[in-house]
Amino acid sequence: MIEVDRLSKTFTVHKKDPGLWGSVKSLFRREQVTKRAVREVSFRVGEGEILGLVGANGAGKTTLVKMLAGIIHPTGGEARVLGFRPWERDNRLRSQVSLLMGQKAQLWWDLPAADCFLLLKEIYRIPEDKYRANLDYLTSVLGVAEQLHIQIRKLSLGERMKLELLAALLHGPRVVYLDEPTIGLDLTAQRAIRDFLLRYREEHRPAMILTSHYMEDIERLCRRIVILREGEVVFDGGLDRVVETYADHKVVTAHLRKTSDAAAPDGAATEAMRAFGEVEVANDLQIKLRVARGRVAEAASELLRRFPVADLAIEDVEVGTLIERIQRARKEGA
């Protein structure tokens, strides 16, 4: 449904010199700086798939989404969304695509949501029966029936975001772009939107592209991610492959029983555990080791033999930590 082939975007901006002299000089001759925001990016997104776009600020995520939504033109490469070039803005495509940007509102601030939805009904030329069916379904699932007739400006951020999401899906798009949909929301609102998106994906099977700085969004919603660094793709694959490929160790944590003569592990015991990996914590409450994946069972057995273990936890490295490591490794190798 979404096919991106070596898509690129370059911006030319004016460089501003600091100070008064720099301001005067810029009146007569401005230096131009070329910034490559997106560099020959390629990927595919199929029906019913949620692709996570991950990267630091300025990595090119929003620029890429805007090109695929038809807001800006690329400077190179090709992209097809439902068989159309998005920047040609064919109405046959625009009626099947939706863009939700967490930092930009699309609903009218001084109107209640119900009136905004009527305007969108006319803009998208949604038939009355489809409009009513979609509105009733989305209102029920998102739980926003009581907010429909309240001015948008009077709603909380979480309530507004739910209504923004409803507006984005009202016309039943086949392709949905979600740019930071949970930014600024509390944990309850974030969880509600994640649960809704998973349910909507299962029932309607649109192709979705999600950008987010919250790793819980990515881990909960996406099975596959594309990592961008300075406009380039440095990883494209499943979340499970991130762990398999880049997590060369696991974290083994032993919580110790509290006894009357409990004391921190002595130097000899701690030194013995260093044979299995890096000792991150060693006190009378817990021992935490970074252990190579192939030696986890051996390390756990030794902990149980040497210490009064009340509980033992074996965990993979957090995906967010691994993603940071991938970006750092590529940068250092560049």
C-alpha cells in the first residue's frame, strides 16, 4: 500500500551570522546552507501493518511523513501510496489518507467537535449512512460521547487528542500517518489511545506509519521499525530482531533474602561473579549482572549457590537502550 524507493528531501536555508555586524552583512549577502533532511529512504508498508519510525529529533521522521502525506515535494526518489504519487495530491488518494500530528490541531478551536465533524463530512463528501456509522462507532470505542458538544478549547489535552483521532479516522482512510499521537498525554490517555489503535487496526486493516519518542508506543503498537539517523535508514526490521541482533547480553538480578546477619557480598564472592560478566550492583539487597547470553544459565546457578536468593529475574536489555546503541554505533562507524 505504501512503497518508498530512494526518497530524498533537501532544504536550502539562509545562514545567519551572530551579532550586529552579521545582521548588517546578511542584508547584502546571505550565505546559504544545504541540509539533507531525508537521504534515499526505501521501505514498504502493507495492509494492516503499523510501521514505527524511530529516530532522534531532526532525524527526518516528520519530513518523511509529510512527503508521504503530500504536504511537501521530495527532491529525489519515488513513492507510491495506494498507487498514487502523494505530492500530486490526487483527490482519489486524499480521500483515503489521513494525517494526525500530535503537535498540530486540525479541529477548529472555537467550535464543538460535533460541528467540526459535520464540516469534515462535507469536505470528504462522506455519505450520510457511512458518516453516522463511523461517528457512532468511533465515539463509542473512544468514549467521547459527552465531549462532542463542548467547545474544543474547553477540553483537556487527552480529550482533544481522542477527538483529533476520531476526526482523522472519520472518513475511513486506508492509510493513516500518526506523528507523535500521544505526546504530552498522561499514562492513562496514552494507554487508551494505544488500545484503540490496536483494535482499529485489527478491525479495519489500514496501513499505518507511527512516529513517537515514547518507546512504549513503539513496543506496544509496532512489530517492525525503521530507525532513521540524519535522514538515513540505519535499521529496518522487527523489534524481535533488534534484540536478537544487538543484545549480546542479558541482565540477571538476584534479590537477596533479608536475614539478621545479612551483609553485602564479600569481595571474593563478587570477584567470582565477575567471571560471568559485569557486576552492576552488589549489596545486601541485590546483585545485578550483565551476562553474555550464552552464560545466563551458568551465572544464575552460581548466584543461587553462593547467595541467599529470594527472587531471580532474567531480562533482555530494553529496546530503547538498544536503539540508542544502534544509532551510536552507526554514527561512530560513519
